[in-house]
Amino acid sequence: MNEITIDKDIPIPQNITSRQGRTKYPFRIMEVGDSFLIPCDKKDRKRVTSTISSTIARFKLELKHEYTRACVDGGVRIWRVK
């Protein structure tokens, strides 16, 4: 069996660290009652809903806010509810 070698002082590539702690969605600046739409076709709604559900779960833990989502005409809408 091959052993895994631990390397030290290997810099993290910029494209990885540039997204750390950031998102393209405005969860951090939303106030209760605010919402935003993620535009998508009906065929893409399942994928978008799955992706946004995991993102919502992460921000619920991080920010202690609550969000809800719904499929609407034109895409998926997310609201901050608490």
C-alpha cells in the first residue's frame, strides 16, 4: 500500500482562496422581508433548488438567520424570514 506524504509550505492557488467566505448570493446583506430571484428554466429548477438549499443551510448556521425558498415564474426566489 502506498503511503500518503504530507507536504509543507505549498501555497494555496489564488482561485481557491478567492472564493473562500464569499458567495454570489446576497445572504449577508439581506434584511428580514428581502428576497432575490435566481433566474432559471423549469428544467433547471431541481438543480438550482438543490444547490441553493445547501447554501441556505450554511448561511443559517453562520448568520443565525432563517430563509425560505419557492419556485416561482422565472426561477427560484429566496426570502429572509428571520
